[in-house]
Amino acid sequence: EIVLTQFPGTLSLSPGERATLSCRASQSISSNYLAWYQQKPGQPPRLLIYGASSRATGIPDRFSGSGSGTDFTLTISRLEPEDFAVYYCQQYGSSPKYTFGQGTKLEIK
Amino acid sequence: EVQLVVSGGGLVQPGGSLELSCVASGFTVTSNYMTWVRQAPGKGLEWVSVIYSGGGTTYYADSVKGRFTISRDNSKNTLYLQMSSLRAEDTAVYYCAGGAKYYFDYWGQGALVTVSS
């Protein structure tokens, strides 16, 4: 089973700053199989990035994804007030079919 | 516009059963990979089950295998999750999601399932 570990657990930043969120897999995975989601309180998750670096439809270009192998990164270039939320990485594998990281909470400093 | 509307949540006693439904519009259930993801109160996301597009191959998380069954009704464009032998640890908001094989493009609003006596 592939385990995804996200860090930091909580990230405190101010609007306008750059956010860097990390997701580390316990073993190498294909970049095609790595996605990122944003979740705000009381809402379902929203797909941000798929295939490690492709933005989903309607996602602003301040969101970008990168990485390969075991290390993946979600970067938000300039934080907007609406970006403060919890972010999850997710991978597709063999068993279980899908796993999520434990999440990074991005909070206003 | 794609919409996934989840219903069927509620309070159920340990050992009981419940069925969730996810009605899709603007989106064909059989042509997409459809999944259930749950989130316990204050916790992270946990994948539960998936049904593949086309032939309908199914997979389950170990935590629900043998107790939950995922299915779909093509004529109603609806996804289901039949849950039995429910435990307190199954208490969560259950989301219906769908789209591509490797990730989930579209999400429903979720239904709360509470397992308690």
C-alpha cells in the first residue's frame, strides 16, 4: 500500500504570499496518478491539479503542480483570501485503488 | 452543468443497513468512473469504493469490503452504495464523485451517515 504524507500539517501565511505544499509517497508513483484537491469547510473537495501538473477546468493559473517519483508539490503563487482551505493529494494505485494524504491546512497568518 | 445529488444519509444503529443514492445530471454514470469517498467528522478523506466505466468492475477499501456494495442503474443515471453491518467507525459524510480513472473531476455535496445506538 502506498502511503501519502503531506507536510506541513498547517501552513500560516498572509494574502499575497507564496504557498508551497508537499506530498511525499512511500514509493515511486507515476505522475499521471497524482492529483490535488482543495476543500473548504462544509463543501466537497474540488479538483485542482491532475497528472501532477495539469490544472483542472476553471482553476486559476496561480495554482501549479510539479514533481515526480515520490515527491510532489502544489504551489500557490500569490495567495488570495479564498485560497485558505485544506489541501489533499491523492494517488491512484493497485490496492487500495486510491489513497489520500492526510491534508495540509492553509490558514491566514 | 454537472450535478451529483446524494441522498439517503441518516442515523442508523450499529449492525444496521443503509443505502445511499447519487443522481447524476449533465453527466453519464456508465461512461465515467464513479466512486464513493467518505470523511469522518474533523478528519481527512478516505476512499471507499469505485465502479469502473463500461463493464462496471468494482473495488473496495479493505475497511468496507464484504459489507458495502457499489452499483449503478443506467436507466436512472444513478450510483448507489449499499451499506450493511454498519459500525460506529463508518460514521462520516459520504461523497459521490466521478470522472476520470485516476482522479475525481466532479463531486456531490455529501450525505451524513451516523452510526449510533
